[in-house]
Amino acid sequence: MSKAAVTVIGGGPAGLFAAEILSRAGIAVSLHDRMATVGRKFLMAGRGGLNITHSEPLDVFLGRYGEARDFLAPAIEAFPPQALRDWSQGLGQTTFVGSSGRVFPEALKASPLLRAWLARLQEQGVALHTGSDWLGWDADGSLRFRRRDGSEQTERPDAVFLALGGASWPRLGADGGWVERLTRRGIAISPLRPANSGFRVEWSPVFRDRFAGQPLKPLSLSFGGRTLRGEAMIAGYGIEGGAIYALSAALRTAIERDGKAELRLDLCPDRPLPDLIRQLSRPRKAQSHSTFLKKTLNLSPVAINLLREAAPALPDTAEELVGLIRSLPLTLTGTASIDRAISTAGGIALPELDERWMLKRLPGVFAAGEMLDWEAPTGGYLLQATYASARAAALGLLDWLD
């Protein structure tokens, strides 16, 4: 009796993990990716240190997924952060917990992990087809693929596993081209939008030209009743960075609703308010505001000029100046383009999936990872849900075949 055959489309973490689980179960797996090599975005994510998950308590961890918590919780509880760490260990990549609670491989890079992973898939017999772009289905229901030389091939597997990602960083593989193919099949798709992205700010030309590319720290950000510490980076188009990404979902929603969002910045988050007032109550004498703020509070040039962006004529009283320093308003007028975002919001509407993670309108077609309508902040939450959803969908596929 021949093996059941499954085609996995997408060579990112979700597709690779599904291929691993399915091939280990004795399934003949054929994996297609439109790029020349697999895992390109995975490798890019590891350039600054591959953050695979987070060590915080699971109930707090699950809260990071917002409205998708109830949908993702069973999958993540079945494959929690420790399970992902154990999987990495099994590939020879021991992990450690950083000072922020984030979890990294000892090597920090993604490349050693990916090399070991691909070797395992080869040993398990996964057939890897790179430079193979999925075009959809033909009239008789076969999958169509276009090769790099322009030729086409078809496959007619027993089941299909979709792991095509979102639409951020399209040059690394995921371009959202699958949306039209599934929409034609009646699948409801929430519009793809940038997540963990920067935001547009109407800087003055002088500020933009002088400070684009410079970090802003220490810093505390507040929006929508939430305050957090972190860092940001001034960009030519606006502002970006980890602290911004953590608030991006709420900021994006406000901009979609109101056309703008007002973020509040605390440029001296470590200094008690009375201490700031006392320091700034000293006579300024002949010093300029910039010199006075630099010498008195050790504010950086970018922070001082950011104050001037908000108030070209800085307040003269200590109380008013401290009020501006501790709650500087920054108006965001839009999100950065989706191709600059770290991840994507939107995707296949979750009600389109049954309890096996199979598309109800397309029996035998399963989906997982970022192409589903959920989002999460950076910090290990994106990869954790990607792996957990891939595992859940792969097990659902095996159950369906059985």
C-alpha cells in the first residue's frame, strides 16, 4: 500500500515544522517554496539574535495574542514554550533566557538551527522544491506550480498544507499572492495590514535630515491606557523600534478609525518628578535651552530637538517644561508600508477553519502560521504561535487522513 501524499506550500517555519511532523508520521511530503532557498525570513529574523519564544508565565504569554487568544490557546498549551526549547535542543541548539525573559539559541543565529533542521527533513524523506511558485488549482483540482524556467508542473496529493505567511518583507518570500487564489474559492480573508511596524510622523525637514537613524532612549511610551518602557528609532518617515511595535496593534486601530493617533513619550522615565522640577528650577542664566537641558538632565540632542518639534518655543517655567518632557505628544499619521513591517495582521478569517485547522470550504486543505488572522508583538510570540499552529494543523491533517 502506497504512502499518503501531502503537499506543503511555504518554506518558512510553519511549513517546515508541518513537513517534519507529517514525514515523521510516514507521510510522503512534497514541500514547495517560490524562493531559491527556504527560511529566508527566518534567517533575517535571526540576524539580530533569533528570539524563538518567551519565558513568562503561560497565562501572561497567551494574553499577548489579544482577540486571537481563545483560538490559539489550545495549540500553544499543547506545544508551549518549553516544548519549542526542547525541539531546538533536539537539533543541537541549546537555548537560554535573556535578561528580558526572551529565549534565544546559544548560537543566537538562525542559520545553525536551519541547517540542522533541513538535514533532519532530508533524512525523513521530505522532497524539497525551491523556485516553485504556487499558482492555485487547475480545472480538475490539481495544484499548479510554476518553475523558475517558466515551465509548470502539477501535483494531486491526498491533502494540502498551506503555510504561505503574510505579506511583510516580500523580497524574502511571503508576498500575500495567495489571497486572491483563496478568495476565488470563497474563503473569507481579513485584509492584510502591517503589524509590528513603524509609524509615519510629519517631521520638520531639519529634524528628519539630522536625526533619522538615531535611537531614542531611555524612553517610556503611553497610549490607550497602556505604558511601557523600551527604545525607539527615529526614521526618515517617522518612528519605529521595539517599544513602538509593542503598541502597534492599538495604534494602527486608532489611525484606521480616526486618521491619526497621539502617542505620549516620557523622555526621562527614570527621574522622579520632584527631582526634575528641582533641577530645572535652577537659573538658566545665559545658557540656551538646549545647553541647559543637556547639562542639567543629560538629555541627548535627539531628545532635545524632539521637544522642539512638539513646542518650538519651549516653556520657561520648570513645571511646564517637565510636563512636556514627561508627556511629549507625538502625532502618528499612518503606518509604515507593509513591506517594511516585521509581520502581518489579517489573513484567513479564523471561522473558516474547523477544529482540525482545515478550511471548511476546501476539504483536505489545511492552513497555519502567519497567513491566519492573528497577530502578536515581537518577543518570541510570533514564532511560538507559528510553530504551535503548524503542529496543531499537521496533527489535524493526520487525523483527517486517518
